Amino acid sequence: MGRNKYFQEFIKYSTLNVLGMIGLSCYILADTFFISKGLGANGLTALNLAIPIYSFIHGSGLMLGMGSATKYSILKSQKEYHKTNIIFTNTIYLALIISSVFVLIGIFLSRTLTTAIGADTVVFGMTNTYLKVILLFAPFFIMNDVLICFVRNDGNPKLSMYAMLGGSISNVILDYIFIFPFKMGIFGAVFATGFAPIISMMILSPHWLKKKNEFHFIKSKLNLFMTQTTLSLGFPSLITEVSSGIVIIVFNTIILNLAGNVGVAAYGVIANLSLVVVAIYTGIAQGIQPLISKAFGYNDTKNVKRILHYALIMMFAISCIVYFVIFFFTDPISRIFNSENNLQLQEIATIGLKLYFIAALFVGFNVIISMFFTSTEKAIPAHIISLLRGLLLIIPIAFLFSSIWGITGAWLSFPATEIIVTILGLLLYFKFNKINTLQ
């Protein structure tokens, strides 16, 4: 495949995936908007406390989908068609197992989990309702993530985008209907969100009903080697998504002590906008994954690097636009989610947005370089980047900075973490280039 062909494929895959991921991220953003209008600051607080659990569910789906679909692309380019069916079948088994765990937690442990994430008596009921329902819908979220990844890597990124956007649009419409005309409160919001992946899978169904797919469910046992491969390659996608949830949990704890429920509600605005921005970068990363994996399968190192460079240029341009919009329009952005015109919430959110989103450029680089390593079957550097972002750096830095500079330190801890990881990511990338040059 020539340079122009790769560039055209990059534009096609990355654009469609960015649009789709923005749609997917709007599942929660729609909840944020309608809950802020219908239930006020307490509703926003309950939603923000519950969002990390959604991140764990969605992250599990992406781990299975991205891990197995990456291997699927490589096997497909090598014409190992029997193995492509085995890995798809194996992924369905894993999706059912993991989904069952989430459902059992929802049935038996939702109240315990609600207490553990810090919900006080004021918001306990709403938080528990959101958590319980989102956990019960986990099988649909996870299976939808898996199927979206396989359909995209099977040469149909447009249908994947339609599915993601269709699910998101249905969520927006149902959010409005359930919260306002039906007056179902936070249960209506989460029920709309849970129903969205069902719509998405219905949109995806023509891909195999019309027999356009090259992956099939076959009779086979759970394959431990395929399981290890899927989990290893998909782990960075899990951590990328879960890190958002972990960051929210850590920040909720810190901000609850510094500014109470209003502070958590203000952070809810920032966190949900952050999910959308990260979704854009994830869309670019997922867009380049099948192209890089295909080129890697052909041992085409030159075009592997070329696709990565395209992605980084696009990411840089988007990051500049994102920060420009947020820096100059912080006040109106905050007011969209501040239906009660709470002055304290407005002040905290306005300052927080400007500081928190300094990280935009560095987050984009880290998400893309992690996917680059995953797509070329180099799991260890991808694991290092993901773990540092999601666990090993952000938590101690957040507590350290907030203890020194208060809530300003909390906002700055996020960009500080991403900058450190970016430096490490560059070092790992140059090491990777050096190895390939020597070979």
C-alpha cells in the first residue's frame, strides 16, 4: 500500500473513529447535562461518584475488544483465518465471564460499593440507583465494545461509527424523555444510558446478518493462550479507560475534603468534559490500530511509523483547538451545567477547567503512543505508560500537590502526571526506533 493510500485510510479510519468515540463519550455527558437540569448539584455529585464504575465496565469491554481485534488484524493479514475465528469465539466467552461478575456485584454489593466510593446520606440513594442499574447493563456495554472493535477491524469503520453515534443519539433522546416528561429522575438517566448499547448492537447487526464478516463464532473451548494474548494486548486500553475512573475517585476524595459536595459537582463538569476530550484521542488511537497492525503484519516498518506521525500531527492540532476553546470559553461552558447558578460551583469549575486541561496535548500523546506499542505487539512499554498514567503517578502526585497548594494543586497534578509520562513515552519510542534501525 503506497503513501497516499495509507494517508487516505488514516483519514477515513481516524475521522470515523473520532466521531464515533465522541458519540460514545456523550453517553455520560448527556447524563451530566440532563441531570444538572433536572436534579441540580446533588444529582451531579451522585453521577460523578458513580462514573468510575462505568469506566471500569467500558474499560473491560475495550480491553477485550481492542486486545482481540488487534490480534485479529495481524492474523487476518497473515491469512490465518481459522485462528481469527478462534480469537473471536474466545473473546465472546471472556465477555460473558466478566459481564457476569459485574452483574453479580450489581445485585448483591451495590450498596456496599456506594458507601465505598464516598456517597453521603444526601446523595446515597441517587448514587446507589445509578450504580446498580449500570452494573446490571454491563453485559450490553461489554459486548457492544467487542463487536464495535471487530466490525471496525473487519474493514467496516463506517458502520462502527454509525453504531456509536446511534447509541449516543438514542441516549440523548431517552435521557430527555425519561428525566422530564416521565419524571423518572436519575433512574431514567441511567436506564437511557444502559439501553444505548442495545441500539448500537442492532445497528451493527447487518455486518454479519448480510454475511459481510470474516469472523465467526465456532465450536471451541476457552483457549488460554488466546486469552493471555487478548488480555495482554488489551490491558493498556483497560488502563486508559479505567485511569479516568481512578482519577475521578482520587479527585472526588480530595475535593470532597477541600470543597464539599459543591466542589465534587464542579469537578463533575470538568471530569465529564475530560472524558469527551480523551475520547477524541482514543478515537485517533483506535483509528490507527488496524492500519498499524496490518502494516506490522506485513513487516512494513516504514508505513507503521508514517501512520503514527499522521496521528500525532492530528492530535497536536486538535489539542490546540481544545485548549483554546476551553481557555476562552470557560465561563459559558461551566454555566451549561450549572442550572442552579451556584456561584461557588461556577468559580471552582472555571478555574479548574483552565488548569486541568493544560494536560490536553500530553494526554493525547500518551494515549496514541500506548496504542502504537499495543498495535505492534509490544505490550510491556504500553503497560508501563498506562500504569504510570492511571495508578503509579497520578495518585501520589494528586495527594502531594493538593496538600501543598489545595484545590489548585489538585488541578495541576493531572497535567504534571501526563507531562512526566510523555517524557518517558518519548524515551521508549526512540528506543523502539533504535532497535528497528539496528535490525
